[in-house]
Amino acid sequence: MRGHARRRHSVRTVLSLVALMVGVTVLAGCVDFPAPESPGPSATAQAPEPLGAQYDAAQEAPPNSSSCDATQSLRPAAEQPQPAQMPPGSTMDAIFRRGRLIVGTDVGSNLFSFRDPITGDIQGFDVDLAHEISRAIFNDPNRIEFRVLSSGERIDALRNQEVDVVIKTMSITCDRLRDISFSAPYYVASQRILSLRGSGITGPAQLADKRVCAARGTTSIGRMQQIEPRAKMVTTTTWADCLVMLQQSQVDAVTTDDAILAGLATQDPWAQLVGPSLGQENYGVGMPVGHDDMVRFVNGTLATMRASGRWQEMYDKWLSILGPGYGPPQPTYRD
């Protein structure tokens, strides 16, 4: 019996040793096989794009100066109505009875219409013009309701009579005259290019295969595509978005009227206007078709501003960065 006991003890000992060796082998296996490698942290990021940015925009028609003289407007009435004494039944009388002038404008066109970061007020050259029209109707420059519109929304807002006037650096063109009416020009701008210092872009010749930004619904797109068809157009909702994309290297240049570009340049010391004039733009006050009495009234207000020196005061206040200028544009009338 003792021999059997010794053999059973020896077997148990051997089995225990085998179990111990298997356990050590399993543990060693856990240590010997490393975890798969994981990639290190990435240091790259994609710059956010402004909402609604579009690349390779379809061509929009440039100003058409050959088919008509778009700048001719309606002559003011022989006697301009006195403030707060609008002719009964006129468009101005309806505005007076409503109690406010509804103006479509922008808050992203520095120098012309922008929101003051401290007061929150909308101000600029176009805004001051709106105040003068309000003064002429109500004898009060502040009876205004501003409605912020993108460049692409301006014509529809007038066709649907959602606003009384649009004062938003809006170029007078023959194509637009099919849908809306215009005052005589109140400002003449020159289309140019905005680029960053050191970019090597000094004019349209350097824009082949480059990304060029413009606000959607503007005539600047068509003119640039005429001058340099190889430019890759990028469109945004506002000019401020174009400046952001330029600063983030998402576009190589911005093109539009010199006055708007000058306003962008004041916000970034690295931005500069370059190259010659690419063409003239005549800004007019947009109004719904059929409101001829309002067109004549606005033209009368502009005539008063030219004669009194008020136009020059506004230029000196907002646009003196462009130089002394040549004074207010002189109107031509078709009647």
C-alpha cells in the first residue's frame, strides 16, 4: 500500500509541475506578443470654409454697355416735394403713411454698409444715402427699416416688393434693367484685384489657374472671366467671406470694385489693391419696376445732395482712403 501511495504522490507531483509549466507558457505568451501599433497624433487640419462657398462658379454676365445706355435715368420732377408733404397717391406717400422706409442693404461691405462693432449700428456711405432719402420723405433721417440682403437676393427683393429701395453697391446694367429700375449713378467705381503682399499677384496676368473670390450675384465674376478665362472663380455670400478665404489661403485673390476692396484692405495690413482698373461700375439705387415717381424723387434727392455739398461730405467721411476723387457723377436723363 505504501508503494501505491508513493506512486500516486509522484503522479500528482508530475501533474502539478506540468500545469505550472503550461501556466508559465501562457503567461509568457501574453508578454511576448505586443499590441498592434497605432498611428501618432495628426498635426494637420482643414481650414473651415464660409457657409455657401462655391468653386468654379458658372459665368455670370458682365455689364453690358453696348446694347443700351444703362446709366440714363428719369429726370427729377420740376419741383421736388417738400419733406413730410408727399403727393397724395404717390409711392412716397405710401411710404410716408407706413411710417418707415424699407431699405435693402448689407453689413459686410466695409466703408459702404457695415455694422459698427461697438454700437451695433449699420453705417457707411450707402447707409448715409439711405438716411438722406428718409430725410427727404419724413423730414427725419432715421425713419428706416434696414433689411440685410446678399448680393444674389437684391433683385428678387425688389421684384417681390419686399423693400422700397436697395442701396448696396449695386451696379447699373442693361440686364438688370429688365427686372428693376435704377436711379442715376450716385458713385462710379473701378473693378480691381486684392491680393496679399508677397503673393506675386500684381494684375490679371497672374491669375491664370488661380482661385479668385467674388460675392455671388455680382458683375465682377463675368468681367474677370472675360479678362482671364483660366481664373478659377470661387463665390461666397459676402465680401467679408472672401477676405477670410484670402487670409486662410483658400483663394489667391479677390476681385470687385476698388471701394469695396479698400474696405477689406483696411481690415488686414497684408492685403493690397493691385493692377490697373478692369472696368467701371456705376452704382445706382435699385427700385421696383413701375415706381417711376420714386425714381424721379430719388434722383431729385441726389441732385439736392450734389448741389448742397452733402455728397462730398459723405465721400470725405467714408471714401477718402481712395484719394480726393472727382466729385459726384453727373447724371444723364432719357426724358
